[in-house]
Amino acid sequence: MNRLTKNLIVAMTLSTSASFGAFASGETAGVDVNHLGINNTLVRITGEGKYLLLPVQEANDDAKINVIVDGKIDKTINVRLAKSKVDYFVPFDLTPYKGHDVVMNITTSQDRSTVREIKEDAWSKTIALADTFDTTNREKYRPAFHHTPLYGWMNDPNGMFYKDGVWHLYYQYNPYGSKWQNLSWGHSTSKDLINWEHHPTAVEPNGLGMVFSGSCAIDHTNSAGFGENAVVGLYTSADASQTQSLIWSTDNGETFEIYPGNPVITLESEARDPNMFWDNEAKQWVMVLAHALDHEMLIFTSPDMKEWTLQSSFGKGIGAQDGVWECPDLFRLPVEGSDENKWVLLCNLNPGGPFGGSATQYFIGDFDGKTFKADVDAQGNIPTKWMDFGKDHYATVSWSDAPNDRRTVIGWMSNWQYAAEVPTMQYRSANTLPREVGLFKGPDGQIYVSSAPSPELIALRDKLTVKINKADINAKGRTYDLPATNGGICEIIFDMEAKKSDIVKIELKNSEGEKVVMDYKVADHTLSFDRKESGVINFSQDFPSITVSPTFETDGKISLRIFIDKSSIEVFGNNGRFVMTNLVFPTTPYNKLSISSTGGNARIENLKIYSIK
Ligand code: FRU
């Protein structure tokens, strides 16, 4: 564009904005909508209101909105503005701009032949100011005791830390729609890992890009100079490239300052999700960064979180390699029943999980402050191990600074194969239940990670609705009622002795004939989970599936703890030695539990079913 044309455009823009009002076609009070061309509209806020409600239609493409405050771009957001119908509204918070001039320069991407057509777009007739935004739940599948965002899209949990009795959870968040976009850090806190309080978005996209996953740690020694016990975070700025950015907070993670020297790490290839911790032996920071497309993890060290030195890499040609490596975590744990301590390296992988799509793989080994070396099996190979044998467990990482040497983790309870298609709209995706990880020796002599439900979850229990001390189970089987209260949310516990049996079938069923079938195959030492007839399954061909978990026992005995929460089932076996997390969308809640055995009788003991508050 030559200078003359550029000036002409500026002049035209000025004259158009001068005649705002005359051209305005806005229908709603306090919002002037001025269509400038087939794909460009200026919206000026002329009235008062806490929020500008943006109408969304999920099937539409994103419109790019430059928010111009007193003539300067304050931020850019991408919103699927509604064309033919409004699926829902998202609030744009105007409170920071009170007393200032706000204009939104909107570029849509739809093909239109005349300006007249854009005037018919649903969004331009329904965009409106409001003082309130209704976050009352509208979704029948929203879990009751799992963390979900009030509205909008969520993926990875990240940046989690514990401080002064509060568990801080940040998450990949789109505040402007229930599909992946505008990645920011949403923020929730809890005192008991059950009840979550929602806070304002903590970190928003800036000039370096969207705010991808990362980690936080408490700087007890003021190594970075942001203050003693400042909360320091490191995340990936994602734009055309991925770089690593430093942030800090002196108000316990409510708001963050952006380090002016960002980015603190740049590489020539995709690298993301920095996860750091203080190495008290070497008195320095250690950080693991996913070198995503190279299928490896890079390990850096730093005295102050600003200057990082690359020390080593781990992963080339090792473990599952069929997808990008993402969201690492590295920590040490004692091995149950021994004096040994081992290091665990979590390497989330997408796709390439055991049942398709995303999953959490891990390696057990040693770490000397600079290099991670994985243990080998009897054949001298580094085995691929999975943290959860369901389809809906991803991006799992742990809280830093958790009390009493706890290693508490939480995952994203979905799968990249269909996360954006699941049958909810007000929000998308929940987190798994929080879990305590430990290490145990499996029957093959290998060390494995266990993930047991966090002890706080006992407090969920309400009424004991079924209690059976002992019952023999034959081919005809036995059926028990599941609680009908609160949409059927419940916890089921029992021990099973099945040495004489071939297969013990555990079924969850509803009155519509929908069911989840779990088969304990005793000689195989496996438990499977079949959700092919579990309810609504047709939103993705990758959803109907059977997942299979090893049971890590040799004696035909398993103890199960099963949590059902509207659209999720988490099966914990033998105190977390095996776990399967799977989403389900039954049209009505499962109301029966049936257990039967083929090949010989089995016995269940201590069956307890609790309704949940
Ligand atoms: C994992 C991931 C991360 C990235 C984030 C972006 O699910 O792809 O690697 O930081 O999601 O939302």
C-alpha cells in the first residue's frame, strides 16, 4: 500500500467515525453498531454497563475484535459472533474502561456480497450492555463435585501451587466461548480440593501471544528479587513461535506482573509448558520444557528463573512417540514398602495414547540435578507406562509446595479427539478428581505410579444407601440400586474375590437401556470399561470405545472405588494402583449396579454405596 492510499484510508476512517450515529444500525441501547463493509464493523459503547454481552454461535468462524480504548488497541480477542442464531452470550468486562472511550473494531471472515447482509447477522442485533451476567448452570452434564469453569472453554490444569491453606488451580481458559481460543490462565481456589471458588482470569494474552500452560512456584529465598515468598510463574507465550515468559505475583496469585525481560527462553523449534521446582540440594531451579515436535523433554537450571541453562534432554526414541510431548512434571517419591526414592517424569502425549488421542505417560528413574535417566526393564528396554487407563485423563501435573510431602495431581478430564464436541455448551471440560500419587512395585518387579483419590474426598459422602457385608455372585448376578438424589452422583466401594471366576461383569445401567460394562478378566489381570452403549455417543466417532487397565494383582482380588458424577466415571482399583477415567453422557442417570460372574462364583465384600452431598 502506498502512502497516499494509506492516508486516504485513515481520512475515511476518521470521517466515518465522525458520522457515527448517522450510520449506526445498532438495535440495542448504549451500543452503536456501524457496519463499514461486508466484513468490518465498528461497535462503539455509548451507554453504561458492566458488561458487553457478545452473542456466540459455535458453528461460526471467529471474528477478530480489536478493543480500542481512547484510540489505542488494548487487547485483541477472537469470538465466534453469531450469524444465524445465538447459542449463548459471553461477557466482555467493561469495568476496567469506565470513563474511557471504547470502540471495538470487528473483522468477520464470512463471505458476503453486500453490507446489507452483515446487518442481518444475529450478533449485530443482539449485542447488548448489561450489569449482570448469569452463570447459573444450564447443563445437565455438568459435574457436581469436579472442578469446571463457570462458562467457557477449559483445557490443561497448570500453574498450580499451595499456599497458606489454599490450593490454587489455574487452567487453560477461553473466557469468550466454549471452544479452544484466546488462551488465558483461568483461576480457581479451594481449601478442601472439593469446593472451588472462581476468581477473575489471572493472566491474559499480551504482545508475545496467548498464555499457554506453565507452572508456578513459591520463591522462598527471593532468588528472583520479586520478594520473599512471591509466587513466580513461567508459561509459554504462543504466537507464531513459542517462547517462555516469566510472571510474578505478590497478592497470592490473584494478579500477576509480567517480567519486562520476556521472553526468558527462545528456541528455534516448538517448546512449551515449562514446569519448574526448587532443587534444595543444588540450591537452584530446575525446569522441564516439552520439546513438543522433537518428542523429548529439555531440562534447564537457573539461579533466579530469569537466566536458564540447558543441561540435558530426555526422550528421543523412548516411550510412546506417536504424538507431541507436552506438559511435563518431574518429582521424587518414596517407593512403598522400601527405603528407596525414585524420580517420576510425567510426559503427556497427544495423540498416541493407548486408546487413541491424548494420555499421560511416565518414566521412573533417577535425576542428578541435571539429567534424568530412566530405569530399564528385565530386557534392558525403557518401558512405556501410563498413569490412567481411561480415555479422559490428560495434561496431568502436580501442585507445587503441597503440604506434608504430598504429591497431589489433577488432570484435564477430556481427550483432544473430541473435547470440543462433547454435548455441553455453557462450558466445556472438567478436571479429574484430585489424586495422591505414590510408587509401588508391580508383580513384574517394576516400579509404577499409583493415583489414589485425595483423602479430602471422603467428605463428599452423604447417605450410605446400600451396605452389604458379603454376597456370592453367580452367573445370574445381583443388582443394587444407585442413589436417585442429586442426579445420581455417588461413590461405590467394594472388595472382590474372584479366584474361581473367569470374568466378573460389573454393569451400570439406566432405565433407557444405556449401560457401562466393566469386565474383570481374572486370568488376564485386566479390567475393561466399555462405553459403546453408555448414552449419547454420536458426537464423535472416537468416543465409543473400550479401555483396558492392568490390575497389577496376581491373586484374583481387587478393591474398587468408583465415583460417578453426571458425565464422568473414575474407577480406582487397589488404592490407586490402577485407574480408569472415562466420560459418559447417559440420557438419564444410571440407577442400577449389576454384578455377575461366569466360569465360577465370585464374592463381593464390604459393598457400600454412598450418595453425594
Ligand atoms: C496440552 C496443550 C499444551 C499447551 C496447551 C494450549 O493440552 O497443547 O501443550 O500449552 O494445551 O492450550
